[in-house]
Amino acid sequence: MHRLLRRQLKKYLGVEDEVPAALQSFLAAVDAAYVDFDSDRAMLERSLELSSKELSDAHDEAKQARQRLIDAIESTSEGFAFYDAEDRLELCNTRYRELLHPGGEITIEPGMTFEAIIRGTVERGLIEDAASDPEAWIQQRLARHRDSGEPQLQHRKDGRWIQINERRITGGGGVAVYSDLTELKESEQRAASANRLILDSIRYASRIQSAILPGKDALTRASRDHFLIWEPRDVVGGDFFWFHPAQGGYAVIVGDCTGHGVPGAFMTLIACSMLDRILQTLPLDQPSRVLGALHRGLQVLLGQDHSEGETDDGLEAGVCFVSEAERQVVFSGARFSLWQANGGAVDEIKGDKAGIGYRRFAHDMTFTDVPLELGNGSAFYLTTDGLIDQVGGARRLAFGKRRFSAFLAEQRGRPMAEQAAALTEVLAAYQGDEPRRDDLTVLGFTPRAGR
């Protein structure tokens, strides 16, 4: 028992020695209670010491975690900010301040509302997009901030382009990530400018290509009826057609050069220029000689007149010489066919299997002339493979020669303009959603001598 309590009890009982035996059990119980109390007090004091240390450790860990977070967002090249549930700035990095206010014109500190920060930015004229109506822009910006969705691109007065990504978080508040996309945007603008220049050049090249090709009225004067569908896949293309009047008749030519777009267009300019010279010197009643001369000329011009080399470009073409006096058409083709509709029949007259100008064909290659009589109402058709090879239909197959022949049989006797409109409609329906594969040229004509 505690000593002070024993002395007080002896004094109260008036004894100097031991407490009477009758009270010994009581004293033992009191002693035991004090022992328990001392033990519990010691345990409580120890618990308090431990709780205090744990609390201190937890505080230190939280402080270290916050510092790590600050260090992490400071190390990034993006601007980062965290706003609390009341839309007040809780935390941000230096980059965020720089992207909002370059040069530190406005002090941005924790506790500031998002609206106050935005208004300060607009008041200093830093937002190009807000120049015309600042208040309307602010309200729109606040609405997008509250209802975060797709990233937004902001144009600044100093020419910078800032992309803003904002997300709301569970429990209120939100985070914002600001990225400087000025370099990327300027690259896009330079690319767009370059693309416009290229497109302008290609459109001008299209005008040149169209000007070089013969006018449609030339065949109108020479034939009884005709149609011409000439549709480059791109702005310019590798298909061409040619008309050349001669004594006793005229020559009609359709060609398909390697490639399409600009490379194909260059080839058409080369081919047409060379054809014009050849047609001035050779007799047109033997179109095979025209193809042979064109083949040799292209091989030499393109450096493909020997077996080795990197390029192997050329063209396919069909040439028809129409002799009104002799009432015949002489055809020669280089991997090219002619269709003749005569009476109720449609016949395909196939050309030679050799192309023009390609390295793989012999320099002295010759071609074949096929004479055809002009019957009453005979019509002739030349087409590039842009029609024949066009994929479409439910089974995604090529349009094909058989389908073209069937079309010509159905259209027999109709005016050429109506046939052209019908063919355009049939091809569009067959093509459906499939992309155009190649340039397209189809020429149909009825010679005057054919009636």
C-alpha cells in the first residue's frame, strides 16, 4: 500500500505499530489496486508516447509526400494545377504560372479562385481569342472549366498556342494540365501553307494539262457523234486523249501513262509532245508505225533503251485512223483494246501485248494494224483500265470487260451524250463506297462515214 496512506490510517486508528489484523485484508486489496493503477498508468503513458511519435511520423511522411509531389510536378514541362472543391488554387507548378502569365505580370498564389486568375489574364489582354468580347469569353471559359470535356486550344496574344486539359475529380475540385503547342501549331501552319502552294501549283498544272489536250470541239467537227469522259483520279492524271486531222481522215488516240497524279501528268506531257511531232511526219493510215515511233522515242528520252536501270515507265495506248474515203478504221493497240458496236454485236479488238517505252520491251518492237470496215451506224469505244479495273459490287470485283461490253450492247443506237450519262451512272452505282482506283478515260465516237 502507498506509504502515505498507511501513515494516515495508523494516525486515524491511534496505533504506532502494525495495523490491526482485521484490516489487513483491506490493506492488501488497496495495495493490489495501487499496483494495478501504477501498471495501467505506466501503460497509458507509454501509449501516449507511442501515439505522439506515430502522429509525428505520419506528419513527416505527409510532408515528404507533398514535397515529392511538388518536386514531380515542377520537373515536368507541362503546366499543372490543382483546384479544390471551392475552385480555389490548392497547388501548381512554376510552369503553370509561366504559361498563364509569362514574365510574372500577375502573382498566382494558393487560395486564389480560378475565376480571379482568368479575369486577370483577360484584363491584361493576354488571350487573343477574348479580344472581341472579353466577358462572353470569360463566361464560356468558366462553363468549360466546370464541365470539363475535350481538350481546348487557346490562342495567346503573344502568338503562343496553349492546349488545356481539365478533369474534375471525385469529391470536388479538379486538375488542369497546360501544354505549349506553339511549335507544333506553327509546323502545322507551315505545312498547310506549303500544301496550299502545292495544290495551287497542281491546279495550275491541271490547267496546263487541259490546255495541251485537244479541245472537245475538234472531234465534234470530225465525227457524227461522240462522247468523252476524262476524269483524273486526282487533280491531274496520267490519262490522255489526242486528235489529229489528216488528209482523207483523222487519228484518234487514247493513252494511259504509268502512275497517276503529278507523275502521271508529267508523262502525259512528254507523250503528247512526242506524239505531236510523230503525227506531223508519219502517215496516219498505219497507226502501228505511230506506236513504234512513240515506243522508241520514250525509251531513249527516259534512258530505258538498254537492259539495266532503275526506272521502267511507259504507257499503254490505242490509235484509230478513220478513213472516211475508204470507209474503214485502222486500229493498233499497245496493251489496249478497241470496242466496235456494229448492228447488234459488240466486238473487242485486242491490241498487242507489248507496252510503249518500257525497258522490258525490245527497242525495235513492232505493232499490228487491224483494218475494220465501217458499217451503217458503227460506233467505236476506247477506254483506259480506270474503268475496267474499278472495284465495286457486292463481291468487290473489277467492273471488267464483260460488263462493259454488255453495257455497250444495251446502249446501242442511243445518242453518245446519253450513253456517257448512263455509263457514269452505272459506274457510280457499281463503285459504291469503294475509292476510285485510277484515272478514267472513255472515248466513244461514230464516224461520219459510218452512216
